[in-house]
Amino acid sequence: MSPRRLRLLGPVILLVFALVALAAGLAFGGGAKEQLLLDAGPFVRWGLPVARLFVNIGAAGIIGTLVLALFALRRGEREFETALDVASISAAVFTVASAFTAFLTYLNAFPTQVRPDAEFGAQLAAFMLDIPMGRAWLMTVIAGAIITVLAFAVRSWLGTALLLGLSIAALYPMATQGHTAGAAGHNIAVTGLFLHLVGAAVWLGGLILLVVIRPVIDRERMGRVLLRYSSLALAAFLVVAFSGYASAALRVGEWDALGTPYGILIIVKVAALLAIGVLGAIYRRSLIARIVGPSKRELAAMQRVDARAAASTPAPGAGATVRGARGSNASTRASNAAARASLAQARAAGDRRFWGLILLELAFMGIASGVAVALARTAPPVPQEPAEIPTPAQRLTDRLLPPELGPLQWFTEWYVDLLWIVACGFGLFFYLAAVWRLRRRGDSWPIYRTILWVVGVLALLWVTNGPINAYQEYLFSVHMIGHMLLAMAIPILLVLGAPVTLALRTIRKRDDGTRGGREWIMWAINTPFSKVITNPFVTAGIFVLSLWVFYYTGIFRWSMVDHLGHQWMVVHFLISGYLFAQSLIGIDPVPYRLPYPGRLVLLLATMAVHAFFGVAIMAQEGLFVAEWFGAMGRTWGPTPMEDQQSGGGIAWSVGEVPSLILAITLAIQWSRSDTKEQKRLDRHADRTGDAELNEYNEQLARIAARDAQREAQGRP
């Protein structure tokens, strides 16, 4: 199959199978059947999921393309420009499809006749501005329009990376509009859908780009791109599988529910995804290697051909023999040419098999994409609204009030956060894989650093998914414990794990003009922004000031009422604490580091301000976010005001324990630094025979002799 025909056939196969699967899924699951009350009509019932399908494909074309361009392609080459062109076209599709989806969503929620008058326009504007569903789609359309404009103009590494971040952020409003899986699982459902959308976009968009750039890239470079894509696709597959399982578990409930139309559609989607995973494993293990280079069998055949060619070449001076064997040589050359042609045909056949599997994978991708949209229009077995009248805690947190916090609940109560399960899982895997690679090649890595990193990641997992996360919305004191752990204790463990140093020692350096993990880390370390943000005084300022800004502004309330605000809070405190600890005790490379006396003074000043912050909370007369903590309807535990004072005490007392650990660690490093310096001076003295000391003593002797001579002469 020619590359240009492949470029055209790939997207067509994807769309055809996606539309067929969508239509079949809607018909089977009842997602497009006529409603008994307030039916919007067949155009809306069928047009809305089709528009949503194009939104998903457009998002995949943006995100997957940009990810592959940043990690597998070379800037300035035709394939990089083609990738950004694909992202531009995908962004335009995403924007237009999002606008259609927003309009059809309005007609579906408020069935009315479309009229070109001011009243209809006012109703549509009110839906877009006042209703959460309308606002979410309006933000999606605006983000898509911005991405479309920027994608046509951006061609730099940094611009492409920023565009990728904006594209991923544009998926969050879409994630908030999926099934909520009942009041008790709203945050889990939103996070799971967001992860699912991002993972699927990376997976599908990268596959589309492979087909598109096939005509503009040579065979050798294509092999390297395929290897890098397969690694990205494997990570995306794991994210999609995990988030899909979590979301399905919330919406299906019991195993018996798999027999419902919703459950059967999930089974079809899972089967399609597993088929894609099997195809990916097949071409990763065998076919990609043949594209990157010849197989062992092909190498052996080439060596036999070369040996025959060398044997048929006459030695110098054997003229008569050459003339006598001319016919034999011609026969040998013909045989060699036939052998090479056979090898070329074999490699071409291997290429056809590989790209045939790619087309088959696109077909299964289309099936999975179509069924996924149909699932969003199909009623799940688990009710989406609570059967009873919501309690105050349910109205505020979308889940039931947990039992009273006692010793047992510190081990039994969990409220999972899928985002941090994925982050911690990848953090553990990549760190341990790097240590294994380092030891495999004979290099050493301190075992205590590995232990500290593992403990730190597990502590982060416990804070973001365990009892801290289960009770932090109801008890200010528990929230403060989580804050102290995120900002002070966990960063110390992670910093002492030295992940950046480990990554730079283990990630292979690229020499083909592309950027991998090592190149992006080096770029991040040496940017002007990094020089500012890692400055010790800046990190200390962020660490201290963020305490006051967070709790004494509306940001604290945002972190309570909005799941996105909660995620921002976790990320902010974790990063600010990590940067502060890195500036004091880290060994990872930074542009500037204070000498040890300066670090100790900076730590002591920060500890004083932090202690004053805890005292200020204890002396606070009003309640933080009173409409939240004061309206929870909690009948157990301390009163909200007493609990808040306990939180201030935790910030003042328990929060200083990590600071003390920082001070001890800093003192140990200072002592070791002095010891190392003294050993270095001793080794230098041994090599030079105490030349510097002897020269210094001789200088002192000359000064003493000169002073004695002046004294003898009566001169001062």
C-alpha cells in the first residue's frame, strides 16, 4: 500500500467504524430513542452524539499529535511541520464540533423551536452563561478557538509545549459533563473521565499522526518514531484501562449489571481496547524492529550475498582466469541481484503487514470511540441521583458524612483520587526502573535514596487517597495535617530521593535532533524561569507567603467547593515544599545554591514565620469558610471553632517537626561537606608534600625575621 493511499485510508477507516459503532450503540442502548416528555427531536437525538464524537476525535488529533511531536519528531523538519498542521486542523474540527455540541446540548436540555429572534438568543445566552453545563461547553469552545489560532502560528519547542498544556486543560470542562455515578462518586467520576479522555487522546492522536506523516519521513526515522510512539501508547493504554475500569465500576455497580445494555456496551468497548493492546504488542515485539533495521534472518541473507559477491571478484593480475570465468561471474551477479530483490520484497511485505495492522488498529479505535460516545448517552444501572433527600454534607461534598474519626478510621477510611493513584504509580515505576537500569550496567545508586523515594511516594498516595482525603473536607484539623505533610514532610523524602539526578544518569541521550526525557529535563533546569523559581529566597518566599495568601483569601474556599481547586491545592503545596527543601538539602542540579550558613539562616527565619502562622490561626476569632465547615451538619467530634484551633496548633507544633528534620539534615550535610573538604586538602597536601604549609611557615618566618631586624635597628 502506497504511503499516500495509507494517509487517506486511515482517517476514513477510523470515521466509518466510529460512526457505525456509534449508531449501533445508540440503537442498542436506547441513547437515541424518543423521550416521553420534552423530546428534542431526531435531529438532536442523533446529531448530539455525532457532534460529540467529532469533539473527541478533534481533541485526540490535537493532544496526541503534539505529544508525539514533542517527544519523537525533530523541529524544523517536514514531519514536525506536518504534525503541527494536523494539530491545527484538528483544533478547528474540535472548535466547530464543540460549538455544535453546545448548541445541541441546549436544545436537548430545553427543547424549543429554533427561531432567529432576540428571545431565542437571550435564552441560549442564559444557558451558556448561567447554567453549569452551558458554561462548560462555552469554555470548551473558547479554548478550542484559542488553540486553533495558536496552532497555526506556533512552531517552537516552548510554544508547542504550552499549546499542549492548554489543549489538555480544555478537556477538563468536558470531563465535568459526564455521568456523575451518583452523588457519592462525583469527584471520582470527573477525574476518571478526564484521565480517560487524555489517555485516549494521546493514544488515538499519535496513531493518526503516524499514518499522516508516513509519506514525508524516511524508513529509518519512521522506525524510531514508531518505537517512541509505542512507549507513549503503552502508558496511555494503562491510563485508559485503569480510569475506564474505575469509571465503569462506579456506573455499573454489581457484576449482574453487565447484562444490561450499558454493561454490554462496556464489554464491547473493553474488547475493542484489548484488541488494540494485543495489536500494539504484536507490532512492538516484531514488526517495528524490522522497520528500524533488518532482522537476524535478513542480516544472514545479506552476509551470504556479500560473501558470494566477494568470492566472485577476481584477484588482481588474474586476467586470463577472469576472461575464462566471465560467464560464471555474470551468473553470480544475477543471483546476487535476485537475492537482494527477494530481501527487498520481504521487507516490503513486512511493511505492508505492519501498516495493515495499523489500519486494523484504527478500525478498533473507531469502534471504541463510537461505543464510548454511545455510553455517554445510555442510562447506567447505578442511579445518578440519591434516592433520599440529600443531607447537608451531601449537598456540600456530594457524598455521605463519614463515621466519627477514631483510631480505627485512620486505617479503614479511604476516599480514592484516581489522578494521584496514576501519578504515584508512574512515579514508583519509573524510579525503580531507572535504578534497575543503573545497576544493570554496573553503576551504583544509594539504597537509602531509593527507600526514601518509595516511602515519600507511598506517603503521598496515603495522603491523597486515605483518611486524610476522606476527612479533610469535614475537619479543618485533618486538612491541616494533610497540608503539613504535603508541604513539609513528603517533599523532604522526595528531595532526598534525588529523582532528577537519577533521571539524568539513566535516560539515554538523543543525538538525532529530537527531545526525549533527558533533553526536556535539561531544558527545564536551564530556563530563565527555573533560575528564578529555584532561587533560595524565592522558594522561601513562596513557601511562606502561600500560607497566608491561601488561607486568608478566597482560594481556600475554592479548594473546598471545587474539585479542581482541591487538585490545585495539592499540586501547589507539594511543589512549593519540594522547591524549598531542594534549595536547602537537595543534590539535584539547580542554577544557584546558598552556602550552608546562608541555608541555615534562611531555614530558621522560615521556621519563625511558620510558627507565627500557626499562632495566628489559633487566635482567629472567626471561622474559615463558615458556610462550609459551619454548615456541614456534623454531629460528632469537636465544634468547628474548636477544630479550627486544633488545626492552628498542628500548624504551630507538629508542623515544626519537618523543619527540625530539615535542620538536622542540613547540619549533617554541612558536616560532611567540611569533612570532604578537609580530606581533599589532606590528599592535596600528601601529593605536594605539604608544599603549601611549608611555604606558609616560611612566609611567617620571613615576617618574624624582618620584624626582629627592625626592632634591632630601633625602627617601628
